[in-house]
Amino acid sequence: LIFVMVLSGALVAGTRAGYAYNTFPLMDGHWVPPGAYAALPWWDNVFHDLTTVQFNHRTLAWVLFFLIPAFWWSTRTVDLPATVRRPLNLMLAMLGVQIVLGISTLLMHVPVALGAAHQGGALVLFALALWSAHGLRRA
């Protein structure tokens, strides 16, 4: 799911969708903005429509906002070595950093430094997810 989120972020950057709907948590007063998935064929929205591209990225962010802490919490009941627990803890912390970077980038109308930090944060979060998965598989 984090990988799909990274791909979604690439679409946001590629279409410059971050310049639209610079409000949070609503998109100009709407949870689901008018015009999302309005183009035909429907799948074209996912790749080219600024509203849909940003809506999808935000939706995935909310899903990860709930799933990663739930996953982290579920591992608390398992006896894991510190070498496995470390990437899990770092992944949870990086999620918080990444969310703050993403919201800040959006609200500040995509300054290049914040946008680049948000993209770099996505790589770090994905790497931590891979490290966690590798450690859990071995444990």
C-alpha cells in the first residue's frame, strides 16, 4: 500500500495536482470534491484529472494514517527482537513526519524544498516498510 501511495504521489507531482485544492482536511470545502472521477473513461481520471489525482493521494494518506499505527500496535503483543522492533518504530515515526511534510507542502502551495522533502520522505517510509517486512519475515 505504501508503494501505491508513492506511485500516487508521483502522479500528483507529474500533473502538478498539488497546486490545486490547497486546503486541508477538506478540498475547498468538500470531502469528495465535485469533479472527482467525472471524466470518461473513468480510468483516465486516475492518471490525468488533477482533482481525482489529489483526491486519491489524500485518500491513501488517510488509509495509511490508520493502518500503519494499527499494524504497529498489533506487533506490540508479539515478542520481537530489537532488530525487528526498530524499523517498525521508525516506520511509525516516519509516517508522522511524512504526513506533516505533505500537509505543509499543500498548505504552503508547494514550495520546492518542502515538495522535495516530501518525496524523499516517501522513499524513507517505503524503505522502512521493506526493512520491517524483511525483519518480520525472518522473525
